[in-house]
Amino acid sequence: MKRTSILLFAVPGLLLALAGCDRHAPSSPVATAPATAVTSSPSKEPGLSAVAQLGKKIFFDPSLSGSGKLACASCHSPDHAYAPPNNLAVQLGGPALDRQGLRAVPSLRYLEHTPVFTIGPNSSVPDSDAAAAPPAVAADVKVAAVAKNTQASAALLAAEAHVPMGGLDWDGRADTLQNQAQGPFLDPNEMDNKSSAALLGKLRSAPYADALRQLFGANVFSNPDLALSEALFALARFQLEDPSFHPYDSKYDYYLAGRAALTAAETRGLKLFEDQQKGNCSSCHIDKPSRDGMFPPAFTDYQFEALAGPRNKELLANRDADHYDLGLCGPMRGDYRKHAAYCGLFKTPTLRNSATRGALFHNGVFKNLEDLLHFYVERETDPGKWYPKKPDGGIDKYDDLPPRYKKNVDVVDAPFDRKHGSAPALNDAEIKDMVAFLQTLNDGYQVNAKQQNAPN
């Protein structure tokens, strides 16, 4: 997978970036500073620029929500790897904190190398931050038609030319951290500000309003678009500057640096993770640093896949039989709504800290990695275990997709290439080993002298 540059900034705030802002990746997975202990309340952070410190105050401020009780940190808890602090499939928001969101909340960790959204490989950073117009896509394109573990071939290259990749959120609709942050502020199921003007009014009354004026000009609030843009930029600076958003201090990071040894189970799990006929996870969840050593493993290739997770009956939206979450085709983004080949595709998330999550998959249908891995290896071999029956007694396979989009589901990459009734790619013991390995991706590992001296 070719690593690509990122475009996570918008122009106005970038002009005011302060000294000390490091836009480069660490040269070693463990060369960065250890994770900062982020408290539940804002405080001055000597290592952060003034803009980032302002962003931190905004991040922890519940007054910026319609309820007055929901901050960014409520759903992106620093004590839970910037993911939700509970196992709800989706989080609750709105004026009374009783409205369900539509998707599981992704972690805000390890977003710093996310490329902008493109169709096909992104080989360069564009000269502007203007979103590119969606390319024309042939109606009969099937992006999952060629297995990723196939050796480089014309067919694979042709297929990858149509594979969406990059962007933030499950559907890649935000190309910058600012744009990503603006969404929850205005979403009626989340922070529920009725308009940008309403949000700006709260910022104008916030205790840190003077900091906004000092950093971005005394008249910043006289230009609402500029004021909001700078506030969102400050949020982005906090996410990029604070090491707690990208600590790279998991056991696997220390293992790659030769400072920790994996247990026997973890080692077996890693082999299964990489085995193209077994787990085959590393074909999408890249577990190696970039060739130039600039980027630690992101455990995602940033590409989109249709994996057909079961419909989650916990979601109120799913009580409507006509409601489907089609990822790239909506309902959260609209520019690919008519591109049938991309309906049902969601961005591959990083697996870092996935073992700490209480809700997995875009609809939060899985509560733990064991269930998710069983689904992966049994989706084709034993679909009746995961999908409901139809009135005629047949299995409603891929039940969270309309029939016309089920052909988009990946059935060529292991472990999804098995047939009904055949043995799953992983047995129970192997799944336990895989989980043991995935737990090595949890941040905050404490290395000791004994482990450093142990052979790999």
C-alpha cells in the first residue's frame, strides 16, 4: 500500500500556525513522547502552542452543545483512546441526550496520516484544499472483484484504480480535521447546534473568547465564517500537537523497536494476522512501518470495503425497513449517492486500541473482537449464525444491504472466500491467538527490563 501525504488543514488557520507545531511523523514508533495524561478538564499544556491550548479548551467544553452537557470529549474520551467511554452501539445526543446517532463513534487517535479522500490511489497533495469533484464511475464497476493478496497484476491495478480511499469519518466525507469537527457540532443527534451562528454565539460567550480575539484578531467575531474556521482550526491543532492523540506506545510498537517480546499466543496471532490464507488482516490493516521509516504502522490502508455486517436492531433508525446505512452512498454524504458500485462501502478503520472498544463495526453491532472475528470467518461458511431467516425459511444474507447492492460485498479476499459449509479460516483457538495479538495494539504499554532483554 502506498503511503500518501495528508491534507488535514484549512488555509485560514494554517497562516497562523505557531512555532512548535510538528507536522512530521516520528522517525521511530517509540521515538515520540509518551502519552500525555489528559484530564477531564482543560488545563494549560506547556508543550502545546497557544492555538492548541485554545483547541483543548474547546474540546472539553460542554457548553458548546445544545444540551449544555455534551463536549467533544464526551464521545471521544481521552481515557478511552479518544473513543466512547461505554459499549453503546451509537452514542446519545440532542437537547435531552436521548437521540441516537446513526453510526458508532470512531476514535480520534491516529488520524494524522489520513490522506484526503480520492477514488484510487492518492499520489500527491493537491495545491489547494478544495474538494475534488467526484469522478465519473462506470455503473458496472466492482471494486472488490480482485483479491488484495493477488500478486501485482493488471487486473489488481485496474481494480485499485476504482477503490475509494482516505478522508475522515466512516464514509470519508471530511478531508480536514476542521471539517470533521464541524459535523458533530451541528448534528441534531450529537451536539445539536441549530446553525453555525448558534455555535458561534456560544463561542463568543465562552470564557476563552478573549483568547480567540488575541490569537486571531480583535475583530475575529465580526467575521462569523473566519471566527468559526479559526475555532475549528484550534481544535485541529490540539489533535495534532497533543501526543495523547498519537502516542505510538503499544506493546507492538515496542516490539517493532526491539524493546519488547511477544508471548507465544501473540506471536501465533501475528502470524495468523498476516497469513493470506487465514486471517489475511494485514492486507487491509497494514502492520508494517512505511518503507522510508517515516510512518509507524497505521493498521489501515485507508481504503473502503463492503463487508456486510449484520443489521443492528439496537439502532432505532433500523426500525424503518427502508432505512439503510450505505456508507459512501449516504445518508451522511450525498456526492456518491448515485454511484451504485460504492454503496455499502465503509472506510477500513485502524485496529489500534480496537481491543478497548465496546462497539465495533460502523453500526456498532459487535461488542468485542471475538465476535467480530467469528463473523469474519463464518460469514460465508455459516451465514445462518449471523443473519436472520426470511419468511420463506432462507437466510437473509447481507441483511443490512438492499438486494441491488449485495454484489458489492467482498467475497474474494480471505477469510471471506470460503463456501457455505466449509471450514472457517480460523478455529476457536486461532481466534483467541488473534485477539491476543490485537491486544498488543492497545496504547499505554509499560516496558520493563526483563521484556527488553527477552528475545523476539
